[in-house]
Amino acid sequence: MRYSLAAAALASVVLSVAAEDHLILVGAGGNLVFSPSNISAAVGDTISFQFQGKNHSVTQSTFANPCEIQTTPAQGIDSDFQFVDPTATQLPQWSFTVNNASSPLWFFCKQTVPASHCQKGMVFSVNAVESGPKNFAAYQALAMGNAAAAPPSGAGGAASSIASDAGGAVGAATSAAGGVIAGATNAAGGAASVIESAGAAAATDAANALTAAGGAINSLVNGANPTGGANSTNPNSGARVGGSAMTLVAAVGLAAGLLL
């Protein structure tokens, strides 16, 4: 029995000697920070927060919701607001004892006036595993709304997939539009070519008509009796002149129609 009592007393002394008191400065220098911002602590250690300015709190949260007080599996601990008068000679202090060191503890300042201190990065952690995805930097990034620095999530992956699909759809639509425009351009070029060919054919027909008209005029001039006049003895001269005149009229009319 004496041995048991001695062993218990010795264990108590060892634990009391081994326990450490960690001092955390809250808002030092007027900055929105806990100093230091992440520590390692053992069961039995005391963590003391000294409030050095303004009006801050030490409020427990979860990793997933850095700026909200923890409600499960138990209500998070909270120092509530600790206002520090600029002329104060003694600084307020609040502490708690670590009773479970198997998982990290997460804390933030719940002050939101004039802006959210948590979203400005004023957070603190105990026993965060720096080599894992849920480290202090990732926790602070989540608090500040910096999703790019936070661990990837299913929602993030889905958003990335949607963005990729949207990009592919835009690319396909752009390609299709380019094909339609190219087709329309080619069709317009073909139509212009047809119109140009038709115009060239019409010009050729007009030139031929003018040539025919010139021939008719020449025939008229050559067919008339240059010396006979009205008293010409050539019985066919009148008929020849009349026929040539009709040919001339027809040729000129054809030429005019083609030109129009």
C-alpha cells in the first residue's frame, strides 16, 4: 500500500513538472494575429491567451467551418470578447487546459466589427499536423475564403468538371460557327463567279449584236445604188434597200435588248 501511494505521488509530481504553460499573445502590436499561431501541446498543458489590444475573442471552431463556433460533437469553448482599454496597465488573460492531444484544436476571433477578424486570417491551432492536408495554412486559407489554397473537395472537383465541359462546348460551337461562315463565304464566292460569267456572256452577245448591226449597215450602204438615186433603172434596188433597212432595225433592236 505504501508503495502504491508513493508511486501515485511520484506520477503526480512528474505530470506537474512535465505540464507546460503556453502563452499566446492576442492582437499584439494592433495586428489581427495570434502569436504564435500554431503550437504543439500535450495533455495537461495550459494554453494562456493574453489580450493586448482592441476587442478580440478566442473561440473554438472546426476545420471545415473556421469562422463558426463548434457545436458538435460538443459546444466549443469561448473566451467571449476581451476589450482592452488603450490606457490599461494590466492586460486581460484567459486560459484552458488541454485534455485531449489526439486531434487538432481550431480557434478564431469572432469579432466582426468593422470587419470579420476571422476572414482577415486571425485564427489559431493546437497540434495541427503540418505534413497533412489539414494544416494551419489550409485552415487559415479556408477562413479567408481562399479556396485555391484549401484542400480539394468534391464540390471543387465538380466545379472544375463543369468548367471543362463548358469550355469544350464553347470550342465546339466556335468550330461549328467557323464552318458555317466558311461555307457561306464559299457559296457567296461561287454565286459571284456565276454572276460574273453571266455578265461576260451577255457582254459577248451584245458585242456580236453590234457587229451584226454594223454588217447590216454596211450591207445597206453597199446594196443601194450609189448613182441611181430615185430614177435608178435597177428594178431590185428599192426592194434591196427596204430589206436592208429592216435588217438594220432588227439588229439595232437586238443589240439594245442585250445591252439592257
